[in-house]
Amino acid sequence: MDSKTETILRTEDLRKYFPVRKGLNPFSRREQRFIKAVDGVSISVQKGKTAAIVGESGCGKTTLARTIGLMTPATGGKLYFDEKEITEAKIDRNQIYRNMQMVYQDPESSLDPRMKVAASIGEPLYGLMRWDKHVVNEAVDRSLQLVGLSADFADRLPKQLSGGQKQRVAIARAIAIQPSLVILDEPTSALDASVQAQILKLLLKLQNEFKLTYVLITHNIAVARYMADFVAVMYAGNIVEYGPTRTVISRPRHPYTIALISSAPIPDPKTRNLLQTEIRGEVPSAIDPPLGCKFNPRCPFAEGICTSSNPPLQEISPEHFVACHFVNKTA
Amino acid sequence: MAALLTIQDLTVAYESRSGPITAVDHVNLELHQDEFLAVVGESGCGKSTLGLSVIGLLPKPPARIVQGSIQYKDTDLLRLNGNKIREYRGTEIAMIFQEPLTSLSPVYRVGDQIAEAILIRELRKRGQSTIDSEFMQRTYKRSARQLKRTARVGHRIPSDLSEEVIRYLKLVRIADPEQVLDRYPFELSGGMTQRVMIAMALSQEPALLLADEPTTALDVTTQAQVLKLMKELIRKVRTSVLLVTHDLAVASQVADRVVVMYAGEIVEDADVIDLFSNPMHPYTSGLLSCIPSGYKDDSELTPISGSLPDLRSLPIGCRFAPRCPHAMAICSKQNPSLIQQDNNHKVSCHLYGQQN
């Protein structure tokens, strides 16, 4: 197979529903309702590339990451990793985690406060890989060096580190076992601007060095543009647009993508895009989303059909997919 | 333009077990009438402390005003006692906080909360230009009683008052204000609660509005709506704004003038166009180049090396020197002061020559 287009991760109609807790009345006749956090997502991620999943809070992007990372079982649909289906119940998760790691948003809570840095990074090396002590020690030192921390950080506790350093440790832990896929869940949104830039640069350097594949979850368009080869825009549990970064960002076709991109403030006082945006309303409730296209109440192009049927993703140009009934109107 | 607010030599410290931490260090700042000023900086730079000290909401202790003055119109706000500052807080100087849900009361309906604000404004207009604390107490009791009573009869506030509340909710573009009136804050989305906060703040027709990260907790599309709304309303009621934010991009979109803070000090103070086209301080230009602005294959980020200094053990000399690509010998010896360069562009850096 051509290594350029080798798919490492693929989802087919992936769904994750969370049941809404019923009231206290055990005889309540109210039917069981669900939060449809991820509602039929089909994407594929190419080896060695970065796929960014962009969206606002509550759109399901983190749930999608957690479902892909097998932290939570999928409600429906299929998930393939390295051409193997991994949604089955009997799957050996340890086997999968040897090739798939995750970096979380808040390094404060993803590192054990009582474990020294070396122990945190070494944990997966013992537990998952069953390496010997001296191999682990070497690997810990090497990963610390890779993320730009000196060896004396190994004996520190998380409370002795700054936010950026903690996130570096979390990254070191994820790459220490040399996985092929790393899921990055908002890796820089808890960090200050100057530290964010350092971490983004580090992530790109590591990707180049080890041919890592990233699934990057972010709400920040600028971060997605800088990091990703492909961008998927999520809205209320669905992917509404997917394609190469340059195409999606410079020529967005879904009305939501257009609104999202024009709402992102750009650091230039001469082009005040923010004060021109026309988007109205807010992200809908995930329990009772609008019928049809979930964006229709906020959409300037909405017509009758938009309230009755949810448009599927269609390929409007090579590799560029948009889910909109009136995609020809946004050209 | 006349200065509405003049902060002079303000130093605020927080007491801690390991000695005082100076969060705001000898800050001088002027805010003019009808000006939209943004204070930008990373976490711990003292921007929020600066905002809170203007409105007298610093938690004391541990905070302590070491020295300085905050001149608002003809009064030094720092000299006022607790009762006196209440004449200004919320009325002359209003504030919008980052977390709208924690700044609205969870047990009152939003309509009642806005009504209370309007009630106080009306009472203030009727003769009581100076509100002593007893009066405030009475007003508060009365309006609380009124709200309690009205709450019993179908949660209805007097109709003229409710019309006024609806007018304000419409002003901040809340759809079906009649419905929203009777809701509790937790029933509203983040964007809506922030709009309610803005409605409450602006119902006082304040001369000065402090906004501490008002859109940081919001999504980008909501942020765009809220900022656009703020900008329009401010023009309408002629309010000056002091916006505290960590986001240079947001500041560039809304502010007239931007002040950049680093480790408790102002390092640059300039007109917004000037600051972004000609950033003088290495920290400002560093921050600007930290914002990812291009695609993966055609752009390079140049992050500022190092990390923010610990306010307990600040470097000697310029606080940015250890991270600065242009640091010279003098930078590690002497802290530069904020000096006017050309028209309305002040910078604190040895690169631009220092007067002795």
C-alpha cells in the first residue's frame, strides 16, 4: 500500500449516547432520553498526519476522542485501528494502548501529584511494555530530553513544575512507548500564549522525528490551522465539514464553518472581523437537538428541507466533504 | 481628552507565608473619557489585580495596597472607606466578571436581579446623589422585601419595572425576554448569563465599565456576539471601558488603546494600531509571534523561550531580560522605566534609550 495514504484510524458511523438520569420517581413513565454526544461520525486519519477536530464546547469533540481512545465504549458504529476493528468487547486494550496514547487538556489532573516525574513517565513502560528497569530509566531520560526538560526534572513532583513543564511531562509520558497515534485533547488550552507556542512547536518537532499521527481536539481555529493536515468541524455531535486544512480554512463551505472561522478573532486591529460577524444563537442542547440539520435555527440559508432531513456528508471536491443541503449557496 | 481614571504608582502585594508577593508594581495608567482600554498579559502578570483594585474588590487580607493612588474624577478611590466606595461600585463603576454563573445569585430569577439593579439606580436618581450605607441597607431590604413579596404572587415584579427589565434584555439581544425574565441563572446558557450581566452593568449607566475576561468562558461564536454587543452598547451609553484579557487577538479587535503587562509591570502602552504594527517591547513582539497565524507547511512559530518568572524571586533588572533575545548587560542590572517614545507610545525597555 502507498505509505502516503495509509489509513491508521477509521471510524464508521461512530456513536456515543449518554443516558440522561431519570428523576427520583421510579414509576416515572418518562421515556429514557439520551445525550447524543457523538451521533454518527465517519472519519479516517492518515498515518503520519494530523487530523484536527474543531468545534465549540458541547459539540462532542472530547467524547469522540475518548471513544476513539477506548476510554468509554461506543454506543454504536465501528472503529478501526491499523485495519483492525477495535470496538469488539474482547479486544486486548493493552495491545492497542502500546500504539495509541493520549495527552489531556489539564496536566494538573493528568499527572499523579504523589508520583515523581520519572515514575509518571515510567509507568506505561513497566505496565504496558513490561520493560526492564534499566531500559525504562534510559527511555525516561530520553523522553525528558526530547520534550526539552533536563534530566534533573526526573526527581521532581508535579507541584514543583509550571503548567508548561507539566504538559511537557504528559507529552513525554505519551511518547515514551513510541506509539504510532497520539490523541491530543486540547493540549494547550490551559496554557498561556507564550507557553502554548512552545508546546505546539514541540509537538510538530516530535511528529517529524517519529512520524507520529495526531488526532488533535481543539476549539482554537488558529491552533488547528498551524498543526493539522486535515480539519474536521464538529457541530452537535456531527461532522459538518471535513477536508484538507488549507481548503477548509480558506474556502469553508458549511455555513457553520464560515461562522466559526469569521468569529475567531485575528490579532490585527486593521481588520476587525469580529465586529462584522452575523452568527446568531448558540450551540443547541444535545438532548433535544433541532430536527433535520442541527444548525438550521442559526443558519442564514435554512429552508424547509433543513428542518426535516439531516444532510449527509458529500464530497464537493476531492477530499473536501460538507454536510449541507445548500452547499452551492455558500460558494 | 480628560482623564477619567488616573492610576499613579500603584503597588499591590499579597501576603503569603514566604513573604509578600508584589502582583502590581508601581503601575501608572490613565484612562480617558470614552476610551476602550485593554490590559493584556499572561497569567500572574497582575492584570486582574489591577482591575479589582480600581473597584475596591481586592480580598484584603491577603491583598494589601502598598502605595499609590487611583484618581477617579476628583476622588482617590483608595482613600474611601467601605461605605463610601459603595457609592461608586456598581453605579459609577460597574464590573463584568469572567464567570457569569458565579457572579449572579443562583436563588433569584434573573428578572428580579436586573430589577433590583434598576431599582437602585432609580432611587439613586431621586435626590439621593450620595448613598450612605444606611440608605443602601434600607434600599436593599426594601427591594429584597418587594422581590420576596412579588415572588409569592406569581413571580411578578411591578409592571413598569418589568417593562424596563425587558427593555434591557432586548438591548442585549436576548430572544423572548418575557420568558427569560422568569428563569434562574442556571437555566440560561453561558452566553445568555453574560448578556444578563452586561444588562445589569449597563442599566446603571456607569461612567466606567471594568470587564475582567468577559468572554474567556464563552465559545468563539458567542464571544464574537458578546464583544460586538458590548462595543455597540458602550458607544450608546458613552461608557469608558477597562478590559482585562489574556487574548491579544480580542484586544486588537475591540480596544482603542492596549497596555501590555509583564510580571506586575506595564511594559508597553500604545494605541492599538500602533502597538500591533510597531510593537516596541520584545515581550510584546514575542507575544505577537506566539499566536499561530499560518498553516503547518508555510509558517514557523517563534515562541518566547523560558517561562514566566516567579513573583517571589524576580530577576534583578528588567524582569523580561532572562527571556529576552535582545538582552544587554544593562538589562540585568537596572530595571527600565516606562518612557514616552513618540505620540502616545510608551515602552519600558533599555533598547529605546533611558533617561536618568
